[in-house]
Amino acid sequence: MAGLRADDHPHGAERLCEAGDRVYSRAVRRGRVPRADAEPVPCLLELALLHPDPDDMDWLVPTAPQEVMTRLLRGVYDEVSTSQQRVGDAVAAVERYAGLGPSVVPGAGEGTAIRVLDGLSRIQAAMDEATEACTTEVLTVQPGGIRPEHELTEGLHRALALRGRGVRMRDLYTHVARHGQGLLNYLELMGGSVQARTLDEVIDRLILFDRTVAFIPANADRTLALELRHPALVEYLLTVFERLWRLAIPLTAPLPDTGIEGISHREQSIAALLAEGHQDAVIAERLGISVRTCRAHIARLSETLGAASRTQLGVRIAQVGLNGPTAVPSITLPGQESRTVR
């Protein structure tokens, strides 16, 4: 492989070739590798996974995995953030059009592409109907923090019925949901029929049945919902879910270390949102925690970073690099479904 050109490694920044993986892994284990080892895999230098050892230019040292992930996946993070905003805009537009009159949004006829469900009982009935018709897959996004026991209990009969028919389920939660014993009990009861992953923040509630019908809230208190059967809308929501799922961390896996002593993963998430200019209430809602808890984390963050004011805290956050994306998804390697570079 000597003399291999960069053009012979046609892959993106989200994954490595087999040769690159071997050399980078060796460098992480040993602390450095000879420059000659990296010559056949120029992608390692192009992606800045290796850089010259200042003490001996004949050797290369690895870039810290956390730094590599933040840099390489920034584009993916921005893409998902844009998708989240587009989903919000689409839902707002549907709500606006739905209120124009019955001639714009049809009633509850068979085959209606967009149906407005008014009231909890009607929403429940539509969900039960979709559950009974489901045969292969259910995808859900559950925003907020720790899920109350009564919510899990209410949905348990549907989940058990789906499991009995061999339906596979994938659920997305915020990281805060990891602390709820009720969720852990639910997943243990459901066994391998349910996969769960978490993110710092997710989009609003979404339930997708068999990739053909989706349910989303249509107002803040969730007494109105939209039942979507239009193929383009369902496909769009499916794409958003799959991208979030790819970025999410399995519930059984630990959250990645921030790499900064004294800073927790949640405080890193709060710091990133503070850097974007969000107020405490907005940050709390997006991360699924209370405003009081959010402010307690901000106080600890200020103390750890030695910031005496909110303005100074913003400067400190930027100085230590806490103002970037916090998600650390896995790099896909050839012949493997997923693998996390640590």
C-alpha cells in the first residue's frame, strides 16, 4: 500500500477506512506511531486524527478522541439542528392551516392525509386503532425529563400487545430519563423488543407506526394532535428520527466523559445552550429538567470555571471549548454496524 494517494481513500469524515482505523487505534493505545506507519493512510492526517510529535518529527501522536468527534461531527450536528427547526416550522404551518376552516383540513374520513384529533379520548382512540393495525415497527420520541409512572402504565397495554405480535420498538428520550426507575422497569419488562437511546435534547413527541402513520402534538398542552398519513410528511419525520437515533447513546451505555475535570455531561449541555444565548427556562425545557435544577447546574459551572458573572461565564465557556455540540455518536467502520471511538 506504499505511496497510496488521498484519492484512494474515498470516504467521508464520519467514518474511517480499515487501514486508518488500525493505525489510529494503535496510536491511541501506544501514545504515538512512526510517521512511516501513516504514509499508506493519508486520511489520518487530512482528518487531523494524527499530528507530528513536537519532540520527534519522525513520530505522530493521536488527537484526543473527544476533540476529534466534536470537529468531525459538527456538520452532522448542524444538519440535525436544522432538521429539528424545519420540523417545528412544518408543525406550526400545519396548525395555522388547520385553523383556516373545514374546507382546508378534511374531517375524519377514511384515507385523510392530515387529521386533527381534538381531545384526549379521541387521541387515545386513534392511537389504539393504529396499535391494532401495526405489524412491524413503532418509533417514538419522548421529550421531557423522567417519565411519570402513570404515563408508562397507561401505554403498557399497547406495548405488550405490540410485543405479542413481534413488533419491534425504538424509543428516544433525553438523558435525564436515565434516572427514572419506572423507565428501567418498563424496559426490563419489555425485554429485547424495545431499544432505547438518549440525547441531550430531542424534538417534540412523535410516534410512528409501520412508517405509514405518525402522531404529533398540535398544541402546548397536548389536548390536540395531528394524525399524519401523507407519505411525504411521514417520510420526513422518519428521516428526522433516524438521524437523531444515529446521534443518540444507548440507554445501557454510559454518557461520554466531557474531558474537563469537574464538568458533568449535563453541565456541558447547559454550557452549550448558554453559549447560544438561551435563557434558563428555555434550557431547562429543552433538557427536560426544572428551572431550579438548571440554575443549580449553572451555579456549579460558574464555580468550576471561576466565573464571577454571567458574562464572564460565557467567556470561560468559550475558552475551555464547552460552546460546541455535546453529542458523541459512533464512527461507522467497515464490516461493523457501529463502533464508538474512545
